[in-house]
Amino acid sequence: MKIPCKISTLSLMLLLTGCMVGPDYHRPTQSLPLAFKEAKGWQQAQPQDAEQKGAWWQVYQDPQLNQLLSQVAIANQNVAMYAAQYRQALALTDQATANLYPTVTGDVKSTRSGSASSGQRTTSNSHSAQLSASWELDLWGKLRRQAAEDRASAQSSQADLANATLSAQSTLAQDYFQLRILDQRIALYQKSIDAYQGYLRIINNKYQAGSENRATVAQAQMQLQGARSTLLGMTWQRAQYEHAIAVLLGKTPAEFSLAPASLAATLPKIPVMVPSGLLQRRPDIAVAERSMAAANEAIGVAITGYFPDLTLSASGGTRASALHNLFSLPYRVWSLGPELSGTILDFGATKASVAQARAAYDAQVANYRQTVLTAMQEVEDNLVELNTLGDEISAQQASAQAAITSAQVTRNQYEAGMIDYLDVATTENSSLSEQQSLLQLRSQQWVSSVALIAALGGGWHVPEQ
């Protein structure tokens, strides 16, 4: 327990300023590396903590994405809930600050009463007007600690709002990219289905002419229907992404639609900050840090339970039986006096309250450190995933191109009568599968890039070269 000033006299200065019991807040140290383990080869950035993160999604240069994400902070209902909670926290802060100052109340009363005894009735009038003031002197810093606790809680609520907004925005961006890649996958399947239908017509004609057997027709039909089945599955997956985007925008699925289109975005080169930058950039870390600061102030509030409270009260007014005499000098009344109150015996209740507050603070410290560790893990995970995906996509692109070439060769050979259609079906299926795998990897690359931006706090500042 810390008492910054000595309590020797009840001087006027002491009454006005008081002392501050309880520990002063210092952010716990957190061991962080100088660089991310998986950031080899990435461009480094030095973010400025005071800068607004802004519209981070604009780095993708997609007008449709810009238009959608700009609505999240306005229309998303989870964001609206956190915004309301933040306003509530600000109001609590104002209320706690107001407790530092005197309270003045007024009371005006007028009554008429009567009684009856032995057949006689008497009536009387009473009128009063009174103004009262009370002021709890913050001798030990309880009110200041409470105000500081509420301020820290409001700042934590503000960070909660930022975190909810970033979460909704990053989720929408990931859904959008997956939907756009699905558009490409659906278009690829539709193109393949058109080709399969053409093959089936040719094979049917040959079968009717007696130059093909029934097994070849069945093989072509199976290939066509399998592609149609997969296409239908992708269609409902796309619809679900569209529904998810609608809800993130605060709309019902029936109110929102996104026409199929090619992906017009540009995959950005994401600069990576030093690990310590996460402490200022990530809103979830800010939530944990401010909650820790609030818990620290709560310890001081609990410690003030050991000390008495001093309240100054004053009142003045008038009381008269006739209304016209209410404000006359002879009918004025007043009172003035201090009140000192404190706990004499509570059988350890205050001690338990202090222990509870200290334990709550220790829990918040552990939560803060775990939040930082989790943030570090998320950045490292996304860095290694994006690093690996780049090489994986290059290899898959070469494989898909080889499969396309192989399918073209077998088609030419079949049309020349050199091979059976079974070889064509096999290479066509292989080509389609390789191209779909390539698109799936690209979808994951877009999703991971958004996840990395969110893990870095939703934006960055690159210094001028």
C-alpha cells in the first residue's frame, strides 16, 4: 500500500487535495523479440502509434470491396452494440468525475393539515423552501481512483469498438474474396460442362453410327453429371458467402445480392512492423491493457475502505405558516456541519475486498500477456502461411498448365482416332482438378493476406524512402 502524503493535520490544503492510497499504475513489462521469426524477406515498416489506421482495405484497389467495407462501421449491428456500450462507458466516466464536486439540491414544499377534537376543527398551513449542499472530500483518493478506473474502462470499451469493427471488416473482406474466387471456379466448371456436353453429343452421334460403344457414352454422361453436381455445390457455397456479407452489412439476405464478376483486386505487398508495434496497433491488446489499468485503480478504491469518509453538508431556507412570510428574515433556518463516517469493525470484509481487487488485477495482467502472445502467434502464422503459399501457388500453377497441355494433346489424339475417350475423360478431369486446386490456393492467399493485415492491427504507416 502506498500513501504519497503524510497525514499530520487536517489543514485546509489537506481537505481540498487529500491523499492517494493504493498502487500507481505501471504497464507490466512484456518480453518481445526484435523481429518476427517468419518475416525474412518482408518489407519492414515503422508504424506511428498516434496515426489513424484508416481504410486499410483500399490497398486491394477493388472499388466494390471499398464500397462494401465503408458501410460496416455504420450498419453492422455488432459494431452498433459496441458503439452504444462505449457511449455508456463515457457517461459513467462523466458521472464519476461529477462525484468529485459538491452536490446542490433544492426543495420547495407546501402542506395544509387539519385536526378535530371535541367538535372543534383546526387547520394549519406550512410552507418551506430549502437549498442544500453536500461535498464528500476525497481525502484518500477514492473518488479520483474511481474516476480513473472508469476512464480506463471507457478506453477499454473504445478499443472493444475498434476491435469489433476490425473483426467485422476483415471477415467481410475474407468472405468477399472467397466469393469472387468461387465466381471464377464456377465459371471454370461451367466452361468444362459446356465442353463435356459437346463431347457427349459427338459420342452419341458416333454411337448411333456404330463407331462407339455404350461404355464410352456412359463415361461421357458420368463426367458431365459429376461436373454439374460439383457446380451445384459451389453455387450454394457462394450463396452462403453472399448471405454472410449481407448480415455483416446489417441487412437480411433477401435485401442484398452481389452479381458474379471477376476479381478486380490487387494483392498488396504487406510491410511488417517490429513486434513491439503490436502493443499500440492491435485493439485487442489495447482492451487488455486498459482493463489492467482499470483493475489497478480498483485496488486503490478497495484500500480506501480502511479510512473514514468526510462529508461537508450545508443547508439554508425558510419555513412559515403563511406563504407571504416565506422569505421574511425571521423565518429563515440553516444548518452547517461535517460528517465523519468509517468502518470500525467488519470482520475482515475490507481486507477481503482488497485481496479480491489484487487478484483481479493479477488476472488482468495474465490476460494482457496472453493476449500479446496470441497476437504474436497470429502474425507469425499468417507470415509463414503467405510465404509458403507463394511457392505453393507457383508450383501448382506449373502443374495446372501441364495438365491443360496434356488435356489438349489427348483431345487432339482422340479426334484423330488414336485413343479412346476414357483417356480424354481422365486428362480432362485431371486438368479441371488442377485448375480448381490453383484457384483454392489463390483464395487462401487472399484470405491470409487479410488475416495478416488484421493481425498487424488493421493498417500500417510506411515512412517515406
